[in-house]
Amino acid sequence: MLHPKDLSSLADALIQELATQFLAVALMPAQLAGTRCLVKYSYHWDCTFEVPGRRARLLLGAGGYVDTALDIEMPGASGYDSYHIEVHIAPGLESGGLFLPSAASAGSGGSALPAEQVTQDDDVAVVAHAVARYREEPDGPARLLMRLPADGLRRTAAWVTGLTALIFGIVGFLPGILTRLLEQQGSGSALLLGAPAIVISFLNRAGENSIASTLLAPLRGFMWICVAAFSLAAAVIVTHPDEWFMLVFWSAWAGVAAIMCGFILVGYIVSGRRHSG
């Protein structure tokens, strides 16, 4: 057993060629001789996940405004009665569709040959499956569209940002609340404000694979901002600040949390209309 980094460039090229051009041999029961059988095999794809306009695209994808595409190479796709590709979506995500490309161009200046018997998969699910029959090699990779489901971390982030905006808004704008909080400065108020930060930190723990973690990063960022808001509030309340500073402090954080919550909620509306249409 060798580590891939220990292979020479020649050995790596030979293995790549073998994986692309090898002949599959499978043992079948003798009673099935002469009948058509389907041989199914799978291997690991080393997919490169690159998002054009990365930061803005990831932010919009996390909010549900757009889908994020993952390109999957299709080596040796031609010459089969049917070419199947199936993708099991990582936990925390769902498929927005799996789409296969056209066949390669027929010579220089030729138009793309259509793939025969193409069955695209545009269903929202956790497993995407598409089928095609190629006379020529396809002119590009398959494209998997990924999106965040309405529940999961997306819903959790909406609740966290909404409650943060509500709490900071109540303290910052309702008369008498801020004055009373300042009169009762001490460890009790600090602990009361620090408790939500601890709870949100536990809710924001990551446990996904790298692709899901990348797509969920903006929502986790929103929740860490809420953690920072409660942590700073717990620290500020024991420093005997002026009332005008506390008014600006609580109002500003209420506005930031409201913007984040509004971004997520509008994303629910946009994604609902886009998917239903």
C-alpha cells in the first residue's frame, strides 16, 4: 500500500489511464448466460469545488437565493448502452438537480452532437441520478446543483438572529429596560447575557464534510456574530458605561441581527418562489 504522494508522475499517469480505459470483468451465475445483465460499479471522484465570485456566491447560496454548482468529470462515458451517474448528497445539503452535458463536437467547427436518451434529474432530493447514452465523449463535466434545505442550520440561524434582534431591540428601545439593567449591574446580569452565547456556540458546532462546511460557513458566521454580541454585552454591562453608550450599543447590535435575520427570511421567500416556479 503506497501513499499517493509517494508515486512518481509516470506511475500516477499510468494509474489514471488504467482507471479511464480499464475493462471491467465480472463473474455472473451460469444460469444467466445469454441474458442482458447490468454491472454496476463505483469509484471515488476527486472533485474540485470552486465557486466563482466565491464570497458573494456562498452568501447568496447560504440564504437560498441561488444554487451552488459542483462540476463532476465524466471520463470514458461513451460507448455504453447507458451511462449512469449517481451522487449521494452530503448531510446538511440537498440536490437541486444533476445535469449531463452534450456529446463532443464532431470535428473542427462542428456542432455538438446531442446525447441519446438523456434523463436529467431535476428533483430536490438527497440522491441525484441521471442517465445518458453517448456516441462521442461528452464536451464537459456533469453539473450537480446543491442547495441548503429549509430546515437544519438555515432554520437555526434564522431563529438565532431573530431572537438576538428581539432581545437587543427590547433592551435598546423599550423605555425603562435599559435604565433598570444599568441599575442592576453585576455578575448576575453578565451571566444572564452570557448564557445565550454559550447555547449558540453549542448549536453552531460543525460536523459536516468539507463541501457542506463551505456552503454552511456564512450561516455559521451569522451565528458567531450573535455569540460576539451577547459576549460583548456581558462584558460591557459590568464596566459601568454611560447610558448613551449603552443605547447606541444595544441599538446597533439589534440592527445588525435584524439585517441578518431579514436576509435569511427573504431567502426563504425567494427560494420558495424559485423552486415552485
